Amino acid sequence: MEKGTDMQRITVIGGGFAGLTAAITAAESGARVTLCEAHDTLGGRARTAQGRYLTNEGPHALYRSGAHWTWLKQRGLLKPVAPVPLPAIHRIRLHVGGTLRRTPPLALVRLLRRTAEQAPVERDFLGWATDEVGSEGARAAAHYAAVALYHHDPGSLSAAFVHARLRRATSMPPGAHFPRGGWGALIERMAARAWNLGVRIETSARAHDLPTTHGPVVVATSLDAARRLLGDDSLRWESGRTTLVDVALRARRGDAWVISDLDAPGWIERFSAQDGTLAPAGEQLVQCQLPIAPDRSRADGVAHAERLLDAGFTGWRERLTWRQSSVAAGRTGAVDLPGLTWRDRPAIRRGDGVFLAGDQVAAPGMLAEVSFNSAIEAATLALASTGPRFHS
């Protein structure tokens, strides 16, 4: 069998954003692809809950500057998406010193003038930023960056890693866009594309062992699941731990759109401001993520969310129509400690025709972009593979 022909077989394990990206990429090159998903629905962490309130698993966004934006657009998978509504930008509030304000500390603004290249890999962000603009601005910047990190102590991470994400998260006009109907709508379009390309999709098909035939395998699961499946204890990387709190409120004029806590890492966003389909008419959906340390509980994160809601959503308890909370541990993407970069994370190529994709592996980007970039690379390497698993 010649590589690259339409007879080549590739198995993708995991039907989330990374798995679907890998499956589509391989199928577009003529491979016969089987995608196996353990759950009864596709999507992984990009699932959107069904019902009256269409919640994602934490605040999600697509950034225009990411490679996945162009890839999705070229395939007609991107739209409909909702940009940040311009009026909402004026309802961004910063929680500083226990009160809300409209403008960031001047020191934070000064820090944003430093390019991503000026932030060193080997130093922690808080120490470097303190030297640059002082401790107050450094702490504020570290806490603001938590929106793209889901980590309880962003200042302890690599300065290069944090500062690059801080600059993207604060860009104006905002680069963030939101799939209408939640990320589940995007997953449905990707699944339809895969199906039309001939991908065989098997749900409720948990893999306990790797297939021993039928060509290369792309493992597009969480790093924990990949470690168990491959029996490789080296598949570990630092991640975050955050409390996710979702609330639905009866609508009220004057509510904040975003509250970023600069006193401690925390982010609240009214997602129905840009996509009114997420909640019933007359209600609004607010999603919160409050990073917590390993020794703190979900209750600590919930209490933090309630303090921010008290500050920015007057009378929210009386307007509450629904709520839920959970803790996401090790499911929030890779974070890099001082001295480390994405290149130091678990490699995509695992040997013997096995390739790894996901948000904690060796690929560049921010949040979902890591999943996308690693999936493209994994599928490309699988297509070129001539290892033992290649032959059926």
C-alpha cells in the first residue's frame, strides 16, 4: 500500500475539536478515517449543554488571529459567529481594590507596550513585570491574563508565556468571536464535514487499547486519558484548576458585560450580550471562571463568583432563574513554567505509528489553537507514516 493513497487507513481516538480537525485533515487527503468517541456525543470540552441555557464548558472564544480561524473559514465551517458587540466594550469593568472601575491601572497599560519578544522565557511573569512597571501593575496584569490561562497563580508562570496571552486578550478591537448557538454548533458543522468526507464516526466507543492494525493512530484525548491509553507515564504537563459558575438572570439594563478581577484571578462574562440565542427571551446567560489553588474547594470559587456578581449585577439573586457550578481540573490547557515553552511539552510523534493531539502537547497557540495546531501536525505526520501500524 502506498502512503497518501485513498486506501490508507487512519484511526482517530477522540471526537473533540482536535479529533475532528485531525479526521477532516486526513480525510481531505484521501485517507479512510475512523473516528472513535467514548461518549455518546461528539465535542469533548467543546460540547454545548442542551436545554433552555446553552452553556459551554467555561468561557470559550475563537480568535481571528489564530490559524484555526482561516482553516474553518476556508471550509465554510466558521459562520455564523458573533463578534464582540461594540456597545458591550463600554461595559467592561475591572475589579480593583474591592470596587469596579472602567479604566485599567496605568502600570498595566505601560506593561502592554512591551512586545511579546521582550518577555523572557526563563523568568516568572510577576518578577519580570514588577521590574518593568512595579508590583501593583504586575499583579493586575497577571490576574487579567487569567482569562486565557485558567490558572490560580499566573504570576508564577513563564513571563514569555503569560505576556503573549495578555497582549492578545487585551487587543483592541477585540479579536474574540463566538460561534452562535455555542461551540456545539461549530462541532456539528465539523462533524457534518467529516461525515461528508467519508469519515466513519463511532460514538460510545471507548478505546481501552490501541488498534493493532489499520494504519496510524491519532490519539486526540485529554493528556490524562492518553497517558492511560498509551501506558506512558511521561505524558504529563502543568495545567490549571478553575471553578466554573453559570447563572441565568432576568434581564436588567445596566448590567456589566465583563468583570475582570485584578485583585485575584477571576473572569465573568455575559455571553448572551453577543448571542441572544443562548438564553430564553428576557433572560441573560452569565458564565464565570474563577481559578482556585489545589488546596481550595469549589465553594471558594463559587463565593468568589458571587462577590463579583454582587459588584456588577445589581439584585442578581432576586433575578436568578438557574445556576450550576463545577470544577475543571487539568482540563484547561497547558501552562508553561519558567524556562519552558510549548516545545518542551509531550511530543506529537510517539513512535510506532502513534501521534498525539490536544491542548497540552507540543504545539504553539492559545487555548483551542494548541488543539488545532497539534491536530493538523498529527494528521500530517500520520499521512506520511510508514511505520508498522500503517499496513493493514
